[in-house]
Amino acid sequence: MSLRDKEFIIKELPFFSGLNKSELAEICVKSQLIEYRKGQIIYEEGSAPSAFYCIISGRVQIYTKDKEGKPLILEYLHRGKYFGIISLLTNEGHSVSSQAINDCTILVIKKDDFNSVLESTPRLAIDLSRTLSRRLKRKDIHQKKIFESTVISVFSSYAQAGKTIYALNLALSLKCETHKSVIILDILPKDKVHTLPDKLMIQEPPIFDLNSSADIYALPKDFVLKSGFGVDLFCFYYQEDNDACLKRLIEILSILVNDYHYILLDLPAAMDRSIISMLNQSDFIHILSSPDPVDLKRTNSLVIRLKADFNFDPAKIKTIVNEYKLAKIDYSQEQQILGQDIFATIPKIEFDAPQRLIIDAPDCEYSKAIKRIARQLGDCLVGLVLGVGVGYGFCHVGVLKVIEEEHIPIDVIVGSSIGSLIASLWAIGKSSSEILKITSEFREPKHIWGLIDVTFPALGFLKGNKLFRFLKKHLGDKTFYDVKLPLKIVASNVHKKEPKIFDKGPLVDAIMASCSMPGIFAPFKLKEELLFDGGVTYPLPTEPLMQMGVKKIIAVNVTPSREDILQQLKKLKAGGSSGNVVDVKTNQHLSFFSRLKRIFSFNIVDIIFSSVEVLQSEVARREGELADIVLHPDTSGLFWLELHKADEFAKRGEQEARKHLDEIRQLINE
């Protein structure tokens, strides 16, 4: 692997993503990419510390041994996760063992080199300190059963924001999606009544008073309540502005992190010192607000106070808009009032709906939104990438058909060029069959004229006005706020020579920018920006998903191989024609291409496209290294401009997806 490819991979790892070019270069020099085979031991419990490990691909299990010497699995780790760090920093023997579950590629930095890296890059040491508190367990008091836990506080600046129902359903969804241990800590002042026991069908729960002098290390097991839904519950009373309550809660947390992967704190809507301090014990804070401007302003004030007065890390604060009130303003205005991005929006729950929606109404929109949040927290998001390719892009439709029929969960979708159009149609709720029906508008070669509006080729042969009207016909005025699942569209900025990632605003504008192939279409002007085809910078846009923290990526690369493209280009330069065009027998088809050639040289357009493809195929190959699975349909015998053969393209995509179906299932079930 070249140094450039290595740097490309390393910079996408979350731990190293904030480093500058010189810092990344140092990591490249001082690290190795080592292959471990399935079942191979990476290090054993008790062995001396030797290196920092970070997973590039594959999975690793962390385990210890019980008194009988049998392995006790503590955690499964996947791409982007690092391990071996505590032993490095404490210079003590490993407290656990690590083993490759399947074939893995792991970034390894030897001990002396890693110490050197920490000295030259202090920010990495700061990031590590945030994790260590979760991994340094009190083994002398309570035997640990897991490797690492996550504490999430659910909070609001005002009462009746729907936070308890949210906390309940988030906990249930985390259990369902990750199959890991989850507990809710229900914390209230003594004058309030705990409602979660009833929702979890727990009768007469004991409640622990944080203001008591009880020895928390001898807590009766009866305080941890087991529900029939796989989620445990611990109910507390606390006293406002009482430091003793906070101290006991921290001590209890230090025990619970040995037993639970996810600990949710359902905190009362109060701003006293104890609650703020409890919030500060969290890895993430989920703040709920309605879309009402008054409530949004309250939430904005709360976030500002947490950041400014209490030095909260902005990255750990996530704002969730609960649409139990009717929105009086649009999405962009909501963000403007909040002064920050909205992490998620959860739809309104009907008045008579069950409160355990994840279990009782799993197909409702509220449940789907909570499920996506849980999958993101649980590092089990599945992302789908649809690449560039004009007519080749219709292969994407066949892949989507398999995803629908096999119920493959997709949490976020990214598209570039033709991939952006297919991704958008699917994201707004159109099925693969409905998308294929739209392509029937090109059922004859002559129908491509519906997209062609020739202009003087100063910036491109085609103006793009007809394409714009086509998109408007099928997408209307829909925006990114109207999609059924998160969507990102990739374009390129002409002047800045960098990618432009769309996730806000009208879908049609984003697609127009992403589909404006340089030399063919005039660049798309949006405000002060000149934008063109996303394939120039990201022909297979896996990188935006990596930046989102998506760990499981399926990429569909429909660009022909470099060898096929070069062969086609060689024929064109020699005066031949491309693909199936030369084999077409019908006068109608020949007449169509003859007319096209008379307006602008078809070979010139094809050479432009093929030349771009050569460059894109190499970039797409490198981007494909960031994906877990790359689907590459066989498009031999088909031509990039044969939009009337959408059914055949879709069939090729379906065949490729079914060929890799077992791999896809294994990926999503890991």
C-alpha cells in the first residue's frame, strides 16, 4: 500500500480525524498495517504492553477468563475502535486478551513510537483521557463484565418535553439493536412519582435515596430492577444542591459501568447544581425540545449555559426536536433559533399510542426515528453509497430491490451524480419498482432528447434546464427535511476545488449540482457558488459516511474498470465507436445517434466522459477501501448513454447484490 493510500485510510479513523497534515504524516511513518488471521491472538491477558492497536477492517473480541479458565467475552470491537491503551499508559500487563474474530487489518503503533506521538500531539492524550475513566474498573470491589460503557443523560430545560418516554424507548431500542446490557437510572426529587416502573411493568419498586448514608458498595440487589423487556431499572431520590447525592451517584456509576454497556440517566428538568454535575458525568447529553420557538429559545439558552458556564464539551451535547407540538416554523428557522445543528427529529406520538412504541408499534415513524438514534449510539449504523455512472447508475435500482426484499436495514444513504438522483428518490419513500417506472420515460433512445438542451459550449454543451424540469416533476419542492432516512448528496465546488456535501435545502438543487458533469453540462450556480459533478471529487462517496461515524458501509461502484475504459477510449481515438452503438440495427436508433452527432460531436462527448471515468475509476477504487462491501455490477455489453436499457442495468445490479447477500447479512448482524 502506498503512503498516500495509508494516510487516506488513517485520517478517516475517528481517533486521528482531527489531526493536521504533518501530524498525520508522523502517524503514517510510525505505524504499521498488520494482517491478523481469523482466530489469531493479538495479545494475551498478563502479557507486557507493546503497542497501540486500531482496527482498520474486521472485528476483534476482548475477553478475560473466569475462575475455571473459560473465556468471558467483554466486548466486540470493529473498525475505528482502539485497544491496548490502558496497559501502554500504566505500563502494567494487559488485563484482558484480544483475538481476531475474522481476518483483520489493524493499525499498530509500537510502544516507544506511540509515546513519541503523544508528546508531539497532546490533543490525542486529551482524547484518551475521556475514555480511560470508562475502562479503569474497580476490579477489587466488583468484577467487571464488560470492556467499555457509555453514559447518556436525557434532559430538558422544561417539564413535559417527552423526555421520559424518549429515555424509555431509547433504552429499549439500544437493547434491541445492539443486544447489549442497558439500564435506566430514574432520578427524581422526593416530591415526584417515578413512572418508569409502571411502563416497564415493575410492581412496587424499591427506591434508593441518594441522600442516605447507606454503603453503596453493599447495595441490596433488589434496587436493580429486572424488567421483562431486557432493560433494567434503578430508581433514585435526590436532594437539590446536595453534594453528597452527587458523590453517591458517581460511586454507584463506578459500579454499574462494570455491568452495563449503556447507562441512561433520566434527569428531572431542573438547573440546580446537583443535576448539572450529574450531566457532567455523561458521555452524551440528549436535550429534548419541542419545535415551538419559545421552547427552542429555552433550549438554546440551556446549551449556551452548559457550554459557557460549565465548560461542557459541545460534541457531547445533542439536541433532539420532539414534534409533539405543531411546528410554527420551518426546519432551517428551528436551527437558527437553536444556534446549532439538530441531532434528530422525532415525530409526534398519537394521544392514545402505547408508551413502549419500540416494542408495541415498531413500524411507526417515532419508532423508526428512535431506532436510528440507537443504532448511531450503538455504532451499528449501516450506510449505503451510490456512485457515479449515468446509465450505469440504473444498476443501483436493482441493488435497492434486493435491499427491500431482504429487509436489509439502511440508516443513511449517500449519492454522487446519478447516484444522488436514485438515492433521493429512494430516500423520499419511492420503492425500487417506482424508480424503475420513472426510468421508463427513456424506454426508447429518442426519449433522451427530453434531457438535452444544447447551448454554446463556453461552460458545457448542455444548459441543464430540461434536466431541472425532469427533477422538479418527480421531486417537486421536497427538501432534505422531507426524506424518510438521512441523505447526503455530493457535488464539487468549481473555484475551491473541493467537495460540497449537501444535507440541507431543496433536493433538486443538490441533484442538479451533483449531476453537472464538467464539459457536458454547464456548472450549476447556487448563490455565489459554481458547482459541478460530485464524481469529480467523490465518485464513490464513502468518506462522508466515515466522517459521520458510520461503521458499516455498503458501496455500489458502477464505474467500469480502468482497463475497460482505456480500451473503449482507445477505440474512440482510433475513430471507432463505443459500446453497443455500432451494433444497433434499427434505423431509429442509428438516426438518433446521427442527429446527436450532427449537433455536437458524439465522439468528443464520449471521450470527455471516458476520460473522466478513467480518473474516477482510480479514485473510486481507493474510496472503496473504506467500505466493508463493494458491489461492482458487470456492465459489459452496455453503454453509458443507453438510458432506455434501465431494466437490463437494474438486472445486473440485482445479480451483483444477490451474489454478495451472505456477506451483507453477516455485516449487518455483527
